Amino acid sequence: MRAAERFTAEIADAGKRLDQMLHERLAEFSRSRIQRWIEDGRVLVDGRRERASHLVRVGEAIDVEPAEAPPLHATPEAIPLTVLYEDDDVVAIDKPAGMVVHAGAGVHTGTLVNALLHRFGALSGVAGELRPGIVHRLDRFTSGVLLVAKNDAAHQRLAAQFSGRLVEKIYLALVHGKVKQETGRIDRPIARDPVRRVRMTARLAEGRAAWSEYRVLRRFDPRGARASGFTLLEVRIGTGRTHQIRVHLSSLGHPVAGDTLYGAPEKVEGQPPLGRYFLHAHRIRFQLPSTGAEISVISPLPAELEAWIEGL
């Protein structure tokens, strides 16, 4: 547990919200967790309690007494799920955009794990109590097919396939701009962004090895203010790094539509707000844990993404 600390507000901090300023100083903790400390009186400004919205003034002494995160427990919830494939060992779920895979900082309910426990009961325990059955993950605002292990033996066999890069993962991504090459490969390591800790980056020489291959499926010509147009890509990844496709495509100057964290605009003239990334886990091919037979599971493009494309 991190020890209590005192910060002195500097000129650069003036006018910032208290929770924002502390999140910048304590980047390893989520903003929601810092807000909880403020509510619980674990943050004092010149010896007094303040709201998270307090605007910091130069010279204020801010004392922070961090607290352990409350224990999280995965509990069953009656949340609808779409099953794409199921046998005695594995189930393939069509995860909707907006659903978090498992509980974490600031998210305790409404997760895929909560829904899985209600639907299937006991699952593999290899990944721990908070992540029963979870072999791999998708970002919260990415939709598509996701594999879940029903028992420990199946989990271990699936995990071996993922670590051995034997699982084929195909995504559909709509990106801003005209991608020049019909096909391409991005082979750049991915690391945590040293400035914005919520982001990853492929612009450093260091990081974890990662590669993504793409091919153009369709181009959307400029119309009106959409001067750069859009390109629909099929993307195959050989590694599974955090935000990998989003980071790699952004590094080419072609951020995924809706992904404002990596450079996409918040609005596209003439189009409704996406409210998610235009990134979809379309197909996954793997070997069944029980027989070794190869199987491919497909998740169709969600209706909201189909409609967004039609608007182009």
C-alpha cells in the first residue's frame, strides 16, 4: 500500500479540479478511486476537507492518505447474452460494445463475467475469482466474439493456443482517411504512454513486440466536410497487446472512428455520434480443447455499425 503523501499545488495546478490534479500526480490510481478518498476524508487541503470539484490554488498543501481498494467479487447478474458457439468446454460470446469484460476499478456490476456466472454457473478458475472463464479480453467499447473456458483443463489448452499464437483473430475497423496501400503490416512495439498514462503508444523504441496486418475492404470517398474520407479494414493480429489495433492504426495517421483517445474527432458532420469505437472482433479461429478440431466462430457486424456505414 502506498504511504501517505503531501503535495504542494504549483502554478501549473492552479484552477484544476482537486481530483484532476491528484490523478495527474497519482496516475497509477483511477480518478474514481481518488474521488472516493476525497469523499471519505482521506484528502485534506490545508487541513480541511474539500469536494472533488474544489479548484486548486497555488501553494495549497494537499495531504493524501491512500486506502486499499475494496475487495471485488464477481456475482451473478441476469444480463442477456448472445451465444455464438457452445460445447462442454468452451463458449463463444458475442460481446456488445459498452460491456466491460470483468470487474475492475470503478466497475463492479454489469460486466460480462457477472452475466456469464448467471447463465452458466461455475466456469474455469484459472484466471482467479474476478475473471472466471476469461481467456482473453476485448476493450469496453469494442464488440465481437470472445472465448470463455468452462473448466480449468479447457482454459489451459486455450491459453496455450493464445500464447503460442495459434489463434487467428480477425477484426473489422473503420478508420479515418484514405489508407494508401491495399495491404500492409505494422510491426511496432507497444508501451505505456509516458505522458498520458491511460494511453498506449507505438512511437517508442521500447515496449512489447506487436504486429498487425490489414487489408482494405472498402473505401468511402470524401463528401462535404469529410475531406479525408474513411477506409474499412480487415485486421489480423498476431499478438494481443493492450489497445493494439487502435494504437497501431493511429500510429499510421488513421485512427479508428469514434476512438477519441487515439486521435479520432468527436463528431463527423452528417453522421450521428458513434458512442463507441468502430472496431469489431469479427472472427476467431482456434482448436477445440476436447478434440483438437479447428473451428471458426463469426460475429456479424452490429446493426449500429452497419447503419453508420450506410450513412457514409
